[in-house]
Amino acid sequence: MRSATARSAISPDQIREQQLVKLRAGLAEVLATNSFWRARLHDIHAWDDFERLPLTTKSELLEDQAAHAPFGSNLTYPIERYVRLHQTSGSSGDQPLRWLDTAESWEWWLRIWADHVYRAAGVTAADRVFFAFSFGPFIGFWSAFGGAEKLGALCVSGGAMTSEQRVRNMLEVGATVLMSTPTYALRLADVANEIGVDLSTAGIRKTIHAGEPGASIPATRDAIEAAYSATSFDHTGMTELGPTGHSCSQRDGIHAIESEFIFEVTPEGELVATNLGRWGMPLIRYRTGDRVVVSREPCSCGSPFMKFAGGMLGRVDDMFTVRGVNLYPSQVEDIVRRHPEVSEFVIEHRRVRQMDEVSLLIETSLAKFPSDRLEADLRQALGVRLDCRVVEPGTLPRSELKSKRIVRLFD
């Protein structure tokens, strides 16, 4: 792996040249044996050829897996060549997608974690990495676990544990790195407070988060860092794509790992990605559903890769409208997390007689929380009024996976 200084000397044009070489080499075998892509693709000689390829959607993949159960027709090799099966979380309400990896493509996952994600966060072989995750069929932190092994770090599974057991286990084994969703990191901090444990003195020096945009939202990141006295980093990826990006020392966005993916952005701001190392079950020009803003400004960390400013700004289909103003859950979260008394929240979106009505349901540690103050902060920052309603503790759902921030209750 080159140093940050050496990497920064690579120009965007050189990155593009390397991407095209990898793409052409990988597609040669895909076009010969993969029936899903053979029906959709053609030979790629230059970027003009690539840009004429159709975009791929999740619904097309789901339809293909339904028609060619159980794994679909996106298989470059005989089934005996594959060594791992994972699936998407199904958090969006869709049928989960099954995804297979060969030994080679799984090694690609682990290398990206070791050489990019962990290196950017300053994780080393001397660390003890605790994975607060159940390790089910959802890919979650499976690849992160393997990447930490590849790095030489001590890996500690938090599977099949309660939140309290995870808190105590982190302390008992001397964990120095926590891997979890940002919401669950805050949940563990709440549990620690309930049982009289101060996580800020526990020795955790880094936290790395995925599954939600929270670790790139300043107020959420600040809350996690205060709870653990650690430095928090964001990571992005998808079961069907691979590990796509990470935050860096500057922590003002996500570096897209352009050595392993081709990234495009639609006029509407949706991220489109092509992986360049998962040829057993590849994705070409895949619409991720994530909304981003790209920056090509040089980064002080030395990375040559473009940055998604502010991280993943939200899901394209998570947008909601209040009095004509388009909003995303991440914008609301940035304001809510500035109120540490709020332990959990959900945006309730109703449509009554063709009118959008949006309320913020919150749980709080205070007997009498000044919801009018939060409403004023939201109105000042967002330009619209959101009604805040305090609910009983334990009312709102909690998960170690992706938190569902919007509940839609349409007539």
C-alpha cells in the first residue's frame, strides 16, 4: 500500500485509466459466462462505451432472483466456486437480496477494509476491535471482522449478547475500537450509564460506524465522541456492492474508494456505482439510492479520491416535504442530537387529505423536556415547523442494525 503522500500524487485522469483497465479485464469473463450481464452489456473499449450501458436497479435484481431462484442469473462461475452467502438487511421493506462471493471477491472485501477503511481511521494490529453486531445473514460487519483479522488486530465478536453484556465485555477484554451503527453506539452509552459504567474512561480510542449517516452528522458524531472519549469515523458500503468509502482525519465527508469502484452521480444527486473486484457476482452502473454531493477539492489527509461532502446525505426515497420544503432525516438528526437529553427519535409522516403532516416523536431523559426549544431550533435551521411530541421511554424501536427514522402513515 502506498503512503498517503504517494497516493495523493495520482491524478484523477490516472485513476480513470486504472479503472478502465480493471473494468475491461473483469468484463471479459463476465460477458463470456454471466447470462444476466451478457443480455445487458457490450464490450467496453472507452468511456463512451461504458456511459452507453444501462443503469441497474435493485428491483431488476430482485426480479431476476425471483425468476431464477434462489440466487438469480448474475453468476459468472458455477455455484461450487462460491464460498460465502450474505443478504441485504431488508430494512427498506423489500425482499432481501442474496449475494454470493468467491474466495477471490471476499479477499477483495477484506483488503479494502484493511488497506483503506482501517488505515484511514488509524486502526493497527495492536488494537482490540469489538463488533457490536449479531452476525446473522445480513453482511453487516462480517467483512469488517475479516478485514481486522487481515490487519492483525484482535477481533472480539459481540454476537448473541445483550447490550449490557456487550458493554461489560468491551471493558473486560480491553477493547480499543468499537464497530457498530451510530445509533447503537449511543444506545450502548445509555446502557452503560444505567449500570454505572463510564465508557469515556474505558480505553476505546476509535469508533467506526456504518449503516446510517450518523457518523458524518456533526452533532451525532460529537455525541458518540463525548460518550466514549474516542475519535469516530464513518464507513459506507452495501451488501450487493462492497465497501465503498470512509471518512478521514479531516472528517468532513466520505472518500469514495475509486481504486475499487467507478462512481457516477445522476443529475438528481443519486450515487451510481460499479465494483471492480467482485467479478463472480458483479454490479455495473448500479443505482444505490444514496444522495451525495461530490467534492474534488484536495484533502489534507492526502487521499487522491473524491469526497462525498458531508457523507451520505440520505436515501433518495427518504425525502419528505413540509410546507413545500424538501427535507431528509439526516438534517433533522443534526439538530436533534444537539439536545443530549433526547435518547431516541422517529419522524412520523402522515398524509391527511392530500396534505403532508410531519411530527417528531422523541424519548427523553428529562421528566419535563422543553420541546418548544427543540421546535424553535428545528424551525431556525430548517425553515419549517415540526411538532415535537414526547413519548414514554422504551416506546420507540431500537436496533443494532439500521435505524428506521421515518414512519409513514398514509391514508
